[in-house]
Amino acid sequence: MINNYVKIDSSRSTELQLIRKGFFKPVYTLTDGQFEYGTLSCRDIWQREKNIITSDGEWIVRCIGFLGKETLIIDALKSEVVGKITRNGWGTKTAIEMNNGFNAALTCGKGFFSRTLNWTNDQYGDCIQVKTTCKCTRPFTVSIDQELAKTKFPLALITLIGVNLVLLRQAEAAAIAT
């Protein structure tokens, strides 16, 4: 299944889209319209574990604890932890630490009603931007910095983790609203 995806650094476009397929158990596909770079899907009914598949490998994103303040990124083939995501109490600040040296913080865009979230790295600045749209089948657009595309970091994995965090925030907001 890994062979079905193209490496994201070979993309000529900096604007990617996520296409949603399915309603009760959705699968999100990262694409530029021509090639697919990875998918994000649920592993269980409670959506506490997500499965991410890219050309670089297959990962499991597993929430730890009841409130999910910490999330582990596990290499599904080797069964070892390759990174950790830490959220503060209200979910406003999120940090990712990968074992390969990539560290970033997920920050909201400028303005109170901003629909963008940015992965901000000390070295590259705003490297990945996830913007929510009002379309049901294409709920997100993703912009990737060209400088980061030339590095060895697993961009498709980091992008899909960002989308997963946006989905978690939306689910928490919906739960609070009811």
C-alpha cells in the first residue's frame, strides 16, 4: 500500500488539498489533484488512534490518557515510538518532537477568526500551513514551504499530523457546544 503514494518532495505544487472520503469513518487523502501523497484514517471507533500511510512508511498516532494531552507517533512496521505531540490544557499550543530532530509548534494564524494553523519551526519559520475551508469533500488546503521540501523530514507525515490535530480541535469544539 505504501507503493501507491508519491514522495511529497517531488511535488511541483506548494498548494495541496485533503480530500475526504466516507462519512462515519472518513479517510483523508493528501493530493495535488494528480498524485496522492498519503492518507489519514481512523483505526478504532472512538477515534483515539489514527493510521497515517505515506510513501515513507506507515504510522500510528495514538492519544495517551483520557484527555489526550500527549500523543505518541509510532512506526507501525517497527513498533517503536518515533515522536511525541504535547498539547497544553486548552489545546491552544501544541508541540511536536520527532526523534529525527524535527521540532515544531502548531500556532494559530493571525486574527481572532483565523482559519489557518501553522507548523512553526525555529530554523524554517512557518513551514506548513493548514487552512480549513467550507467544502465537505475538500475540507483543508495545505501550503508547504519550498525550503522545507528539500530537507529529509517526512513532510507528508507532519502535514497529516497537523490535519489530525485540526480534526481533534473541531471534535472538542463540537463536544463543548452541545
